Amino acid sequence: MNAPVEPRIWNTRAAQRAQRLERVAADLGPALRGKQVASEQAVALLNAALNPFDRVCLEGNNQKQADFLARALVQADVQRVHDLHMVQSVLALPEHLDVFENGIASKLDFSFSGPQGARLAQLVAQGGVQIGAIHTYLELFARYFIDLTPQVALIAAHSADAQGNLFTGPNTEDTPAIVEATAFSGGLVIAQVNEIVDSLPRIDVPAGWVDYVVLAPTPNVIEPLFTRDPAQISEIQVLMAMMAIKGIYAEYGVQRLNHGIGFDTAAIELLLPTYGEALGLRGKICSHWALNPHPALIPAIEAGWVQSIHSFGSELGMEDYVRARSDVFFTGADGSLRSHRAFCQAAGHYACDLFIGSTLQIDLAGNSSTATLGRIAGFGGAPNMGADARGRRHTSPAWLKAGREARAGLRGARGTPRGQKLVVQMVETFREHMQPAFVETLDAWQLAEQAHMKLPPIMIYGDDVTHILTEEGIANLLLCRTDEEREQAIRGVAGYTAVGLARDRRMVENLRDRGVIRRPADIGIDVRDATRNLLAARSMRDLVRASGGLYQPPKKFRNW
Amino acid sequence: MTGMESLVYEFAGTRCVAAFAPVLVGVVGSGNLEVLVEPAAAAISRYSVETSARGFGAIWEAVLRDFHERHHFNGLSVSINDMGATPAVVSLRLDQAAAGLKEATP
Amino acid sequence: MSTSFAECSARERVARLLDRESFEEWLPPSARVMSPHLAQLGVPSAFDDGVVIGRGRLAGRAVFIAAQEGEFMGGGVGEVHGAKLVGLMQRALRDRPAAVLLLAESGGVRLHEANAGLIAVSEVMRALLDVRAAGIPVVVLIGGANGCFGGMGIVARCADRVVMSDNGRLAMSGPEVIEASHGVEEFDSRDRALVWRTTGGKHRFLSGDCDVLVDDDVQAFRDAAIDAIGHANALTLDGLEREHALLAARLRDAPEGADAVALWRQLGIRDAERVPDLDAAEVRALVAN
């Protein structure tokens, strides 16, 4: 006889959602007006809206933070709200880890934890947090739609209107990805806003996707992470930037690219209107960018180098400049920037031909890592930028040339003609305190052991790296055919580090003859020309002048 | 243990340099160095280094030897005051000094 | 094409400020007149102890010049450094150049040298006042990234004329010292806009502590130096008493909150809050009438 089959209930999501909404209405009573919740009721709201073991996305972006909601979450009643599974891009605020220490949260999936990396490592060692996995940004967004869908999203927007429409403005960043996944799976979207206005400049999130709006007592935190003072760019960085422009960008005809964060790339941006111009490269390289509004790119934009920029987020102080350059940046009908991390990451993957960025360590296979002992920092977006996008099909000259170099002489599956993304790791052979950038074994291996990771946290895999650029020259790994050649090519640009000093001199000479290694002289660069005078702007003030006064650097960058 | 480290290296060269006025490049600042090049009445080139970054003698020797092999000068006295410059900066300053030298040589 | 004064090293400033190739250096690096104190502290010395001194020509006129290297020990004055400055000024009494130019970039006394540094700075002050008393104009040019602070700030105000660029700074106590002593509410040293409002060239010019305001441009500094030749400003009892009265009034009338913008308004400057964004020519125009 068959056991009676219970009819499956198919509306648990909707039922749960209704339950949460009822609880909030009951707990807050008249303090809930439409969707608006007074800031004093934020903790009560969370106590009512959340269930234990919920998957919660607390908007911790690279730049923008839902800091008021984070503080409220820390104060939640742990009897009602506990063992949450936090899914968020970035652990930036102390509150992001406080929730684990007081039992409100117990599991974590994230992407980047720069400022909290050391504390996170301690917490892991003490067993205070169970990490599911460390992702890249785009990877985490993707899982929001598969197996890490948030049940509650705590987001930050700039303003709301009475209905609950939201304006996220220049720092839209991750919000669309978070809201899309949450709102369309029966989840709750709770937004903190800086102000409530009669009419929004534009609607970035429609009210129908938003459940509650809380007016925060202070504007949400945003960090100016991408501003680099030209006064701090060194001659060595100028030299490496010259090599990047002449030895790679010009060689491959790189029109579409992404720059990783740092002074090295800022030097490249500032050399385009001067060194790049002298080489006759305007219009031939660097026309389309996946990039935040870097102040260092202002001179190149003004000199007519740039056709378009799509941004992951905004940059404090650049708002008016962006508004005045709507021909170049993505802006709404209201005139302000619209950024979008998910799409910009996708653009970096598929629509850019080159990524260039710095790193902390490179091993003999070309694997690079920013992992250091005692810190769990994660990945952020770099692996999406610095990887060959195997799903790509459209061609470009740069992509085809790199692909030919990689596959020349190969047969079978490995030799099937296809293009390849240029992935350049640019690094001085020695970092501060004479720490070598080139090592036999990455610290990542030891960190993996310490933190019980299944894989060493490698930022960019060696077989995705196409070029390594140091003050000593450029190693073109596309032209290497054996592990031994690759190793010597890397040693050949590793300077006076132990790795560099252990080079096989004859092999390195041979690699140089073949053009696998190119020294500055081989590229037609005299190192003595690498002076700061080549920079189109040498101070923050020069950048302000170049922008015609539109760029307003945050206070900590002013010196006049 | 505090204190400066003093290093001296001598290499034989082949290109003799006629008398020249002393050449100074660089500034002693953090991560930087100054290089003073003077004529010496000897068939070798002598490099003396005063540095606050102790324990990098092997790297100094490699860098100075490579510089010497780039130019092969004789009759040089090269004096360096260093405050933790990386080999990249050291090589750059040496090459800048050598360029200043060529101009001084008739 | 302009050359940034701030970007240049001390030697480059001397070479570019004076008439081409007219500079003759005294106690050059090859003389190795160096600090007797630093090595035992494990700190590297400089061949010129961080200051270049000598004579040259400015628009054809004979001048003496000293330039402090801000990158070495923050331009701090040590025993030998100070003695070079003193020796230069004592020689000026004998040779009577048309002017003594002091390109100041310094944090003040080089603390590593303790009392020797303190004594050196006070001897520099005495020597400068002697030169001034002899009717030879002493012109201090301030435009380096490190500014002119501490004992050198006092030295600068002993001169006949002070020339500053708007990214130059002149004060006694450094911003970090003020914050450490009086707290971040009193002075937030990381608020660089505040630091420059309080100690920068524009503020010093508007409040009368600096005579000439120029752009961060070597040519502009050169022109200001040329202009100063022949304009010795004798120190008289009347002059000192006027200065005392001015300072007393400034203290008495200091605006509430003591922010520079409030002071500029009090001085009758229109649109005072815009001053930080103006360039040197625009600021000069504010007081030209």
C-alpha cells in the first residue's frame, strides 16, 4: 500500500514574505508609514523582518557602505536574529565582523575584505565565522541567482521619494545586482537613504522592488579609493609606464582596456597625453575603458584620447567633471553618473582586450597573489579583469595577435586558432622594505593551510598572464613554449631578487634574442628619459586645472 | 644593532676617463640615494657605499658589477650615501651619473 | 613653459633661479663637510649636509644664495648645515653682494642633532640680522613641498622680504605637532585644505606675513628675487613697534572660531570662501585696490 503523498506547497516564498511583512507591521505599528521607517525604529525593523539562518546581503561595496543598517544589525536581538548567512561583496566596516562576534551571523560568503583582512583571519582562526567561499564580485553576483540568493537585502541609496522609488546616483555600484536577485525571489529589500525628497533626479530602483526605506541620520560612507596623487609617482613608475605604452599598448593596438588600481597605472594614464602623443598614438590606443572615474585620466580625456568610459562605481570629487563630460561617461537623463559593477565586470571580461595591474607576489609559473600571512583579503574584481574570457567570440586585432603568439606551432586542441586577452602584471622587482615581488613559493600556499582553504588564493593564474612588466623589461609569456622557458623569462625580468639572481644567464640572453624578453633599450626607451617631467599632471592641483576647475578633490588630497 | 653599513668594491675597467669635475646625482631621502663620481688616479674603479639598509651586500655587488660592465670605466671613485633605495633606483642614479660624466669628459 | 619650483631639488632651484652657469658653490659635496652626528645614529649623511651655498649672478648682479634640500632629513638644520648658512651670511658682510637669497625648505631644527641643531638655528638668526643691519637685503623664498617650519619659520620672518608660492607653507609649529598637543578638534592635520588655509602662501600673503605671492614657477620666483635687489628694509625701533601693534591687534580682533576664511572676511576680502580655489594672480588682485 502506498504511503499517502503530502501535496507539495508551492508558495512558501510568498507565504514567508507575507509573514515577515505582517510581523513588521505589527511590531512597528504607527511608526511604519507606507514604506518609511524612522531611523529610531531601524533595529526594531530588523528584529521583525529577519528570521534566524536567513541569507542576508548587507550592502558592503567596494566604495559605498550601508553603514547605518550595519550598525543597526549589530544591535539586533540575538534571540530573534541569529546564525545569519551573510553574503556581501566587501567587508569594509568593523560592524561587518562585529555581527559574527555577537552571534547574529555565523556564515559568510564574500569577495573582498581589504580593511578587515587581519581581523577576519583572527576570527577564522578562533572559529568565530564559517566561510563558505571567497569569490570575485561578478562570481558572487552570479551566485545570487543560483544558490546564494539573499532573502533580505540591506542596501544603501542616495535618496527616496514618498512612494519608495530610489535614486542610487553615481555610486550605484552593486545595488542593481543585489536588488534584482532579492526582489524577484520573494525577498525583502530594505534601503537606507540620505534624504527623502519630493521628486528624484531619476529612478534607479522602482518602488515596487523596495519594501522599507529608512532615513539614515548621516549620509552613507563612501571612500575615494581610486584617487592617486601624481606627486607620489616615482621615476621608476614612469619608466614602467613608458614600457607599457610603447612595448605593449602600441605593439598590440590596445583600444579597449581596464586598469587595475594603483600608482603604476596612474602613471600610464598621465603619460598618454605626453609620451603617448609624442609617439603618435592618440586614436590608436586607449579609446574605450572599463574604469572608475580616475582623476588621473582627466588630462587624457581633455586631450581627446577617450571615447567612452563605463564605471564600476564613482569617485568622490569627480561628480561635476563627469556631469560635464557626458559624451564620455555613462550618465542618466539627470546628468549624473550611472555606475554598475556587474555590467562593468562583464565588460572587463568580454569587451576589453587588455587588463593591466599590480600585485604583491609572482611565482615561477607566473601565478600572482596579493595574499599575505595573517590576512584574508579575498579577490575583489581583479580575476574577472585579469583572465582570458573563453566565452568570447568577436575578434579584435589585439586579441587575435595575442592568440596567434600563444598558439604558434601548437597542434590539436591547444593549437586551435582563437584569440587571447592581454593580461599584464606590472610590478617593481622590490617592494617597500626590500621585499621581493618574485618568489619561489607564494605566501598564498601557507595562508591556505593556515585558514583551511581548499585552494591557495591566487589572484591571477599564470596561464592567464600574458606579460610581466618590471623596471628591468617585459617578459612575453605568450611566446614561451615550455615551463622552463616561462621560468627563465620570469627570472629574466626579476632583477636582483633571489629569483632574478638565480637566472640561467645564457637562456635569458637567448630569450632576449628571440624577443621573449625585451629590455627598455630593445623597446627604444632610454631609462634616463623616465622623469616626472613626462607626466601630464604632477600634482592634484594640476589635475584640477586640467579639469577646468570641475574636479574637486576630497580635503585629504588638497595642498594649496 | 643600529649603525650604517660600509661596503667597498673595486673592479678593473678598460676605458680611461680624462680629468673631470665631480658629478653629483640624487638626494639622500627615504628610498633614495646620492651618487658622487670623482676622478681617481688608479687603474681601477672603486665604489664605496654608506647605507642605512644593512645586509644587502650581495645585491649591491651585483648591481655595481652590472653598472661597471655597462660602461667599463677606469679611474673612477664612486661614493654613495644610501637610505634604502631599491636596486632599480640605484641603477637609474648610476646611469644618470655616467651620463653626466660623459658630458664632462672632453 | 613653466617649471614647478616645488618639483625641483635644491640644486636644480639654484641652477634655474640664477643667471645661466653663474653659480659657484662653496663647500661642495666633494669637500665632504658633513654631519658629525648622524652616522652613529645609523642615519645616512649627505655630502653637502642638505644645503647648497655659494654665489652667482641674478640679472647680472652679484648675489649670495643658499638652498635647503627638503628631501634630506626634511630640510632640518644640523650643526654643519647651520654653520654653512652662518658662514655664507658672515661672508656677505665682507663681500657685500646685492642680496642674500635663502631658498628655505625645512622642518626647523634637526632633532637628531639636538642642542647642536638648536644653537645652529639661533646663530643663523643672529647672522641674518647682522646682514640686514648692514643694509644687504635678505630674501627668503618658500615654495617646497615641506614648507618652512620650526626655527626656520622664525628665521624667515627675520628677513627683509618673504616670497611664497601658494603651495608653500610658513609657520612655527607643524600641523601634526599642533594636533598631537591640542587634539584633532583643535586642528585636524589630515584636513590638508585646513593646513593650507592656516599656513599656506595665500593666507600668509593676505594676513601680511609674506610680502610677495607667486605661482609655483621657478621663473616667478626668479622675478621676485630680482625685484627684491636694492630694497633693503631696515629694522628700526618704529618698525618693530608697528609690528608689535599689528600683532596685538590681530590677536585682539581674531574672529570667532579663528578660521582663516573668517579672518579674510574681516580683512575685507570679497568672496573669502573662494580664496582657496584662486590662483596667485587672482589673490594678488584681491588686495591690489
